[in-house]
Amino acid sequence: MPLNKVIMLADCQSFYASVEKADHPEYRDRPLVVAGDPERRSGIILAACPIAKDFGVTTAERLGDSLAKCPDLVIIKPRMQLYIDISMRITNIYQSYTDLVEPYSIDVLLSYCQ
């Protein structure tokens, strides 16, 4: 009898921006990005929330270009250790259901279930 296998891909939408919005509820309805130094307008967009994307802001775009599109942009400097910690917590949740979890990146997990 053939086994039915389920492969699940979990991709956390705008992961860094989502983590920051969860940590800063005051920005819930505001366009937010995780990027470089807002004072110097340097760096690139590492993550943009869906509201920022509605203004045309894209990942990997220069911060100055994003501010031209969306002057009210909330800019958060990256906190990589926090993102790693949250990613590990998410991974642990999946691993509580199956030991067949393969992290693909900090915000994408593959899970195989039988």
C-alpha cells in the first residue's frame, strides 16, 4: 500500500518586518521596513511589510529610493539575533510535530509528514 506523504513549505511573510511589527504594536497600521541608517539614508531594504509594499517599496532597494516613494516610512535597524531567536522558536514548534523539518533559510521551513 503506497504511503501518502505531505510536504509543507512555511514561508514567513516579510519576516524581519513581521517580527518588528509584533515587537512594536504601535506600528501595526504603518508602512515599516527593516533597513540601514535612516539618518544617513544609507543601506538597502532587508524587509518591507505589506503596507510599505503597497507604496511600491521593495526588498533590496536603496533606502533613499524607498523614502521618496513613502516619506512616512518607519525604518527599523536590523536586529539579527532577535530574528535568529524567533526563527528557532518557530522551527521548534514545527519540530514538536515532526522530526522531518529542514530549515531552508531564516524564514522558510520544509516539513515532511507521513
